[in-house]
Amino acid sequence: MRASLLHAVRAAASPAPPPWQVLTPEEAADLDAIAAQIIPTDDLPGAREAGAVQFIDHALATWAADQRPALMGGLRDLNREASRRWPESGRFATLPAERQVSLLQAVEGTPFFQGIRFATVAATFADPSWGGNRAKAGWRILGFEDRFLWQAPFGDYDAEG
């Protein structure tokens, strides 16, 4: 079994998230807070429930390892800007939601934000066998029914003559 598939199977079977492969707990908290602002939780699950940050961590350890320096540099820059704007606040994850949104709006056009947004959306809506969309949370957002077999409904096209 491929290592990435094995990782996805183990992550889906475990009630606790797997240990971080690349991210520190602080970096994971920052990325989780970013993802939660991109696809928030409300009446439906969001990126947090879909395990977006675990997907991103695994991607950075494997198939997206070449993107790790840019992502980590962007995250450091984001935290520097948070400290510059609100010296008492600390890291991005510890900012109140309004300040998180304000800071993300300020960096919305950057390659860092574009990459995180793409990764968050991919993680939230991907096939769970790829390691994201934990418990098919993203599919619940879309109203997608995961069925093995689909049958066409009866209608005029199949009515007898």
C-alpha cells in the first residue's frame, strides 16, 4: 500500500489526529486558524472539521514538499505582521477572529494566501482516501451523497408508449 494511502487510512480510522509530520504545534494552530477563516464552521462543518490542517501537513511532508519553504516563509511573514500590528497578541492563531480576518484580507493577493486557500479547499472537499475531508465533512457542506450506485429517477423518458 502506498505510504500516502496508508497515512490516509490510519488518519481516518483514528479518533485522534495523527502526529505532525512537518508542522510544529504552533504552525499547525496558525494554519488551522487560517483554514477556519477560509471555510468557517457554522450550521455545517468547516475546514477544521474536515481536517484541512492535517491534510496540508501530510502534503508538505510528501507530494508538496517543494512548496514547504514558500508556505513556511509566508506563515512567518504573516506572524511578523500580526506582531507588528498588535504587539501584545502573539501568533496569528491567538488573534481574535476580527483581527484574523483583517490580516488575511491584507494578504489576500499574495502567493502565500492563494496557496493556503487552494490547499484548504482541496483538503476540505477531496476524496477522503487522499487524507482530507475527514468523516466526509466537506461533502456534507456540498450536500453530496456518497453512494456506490446511482439510479436515474423514473420519468417521461422511460414511460411506456
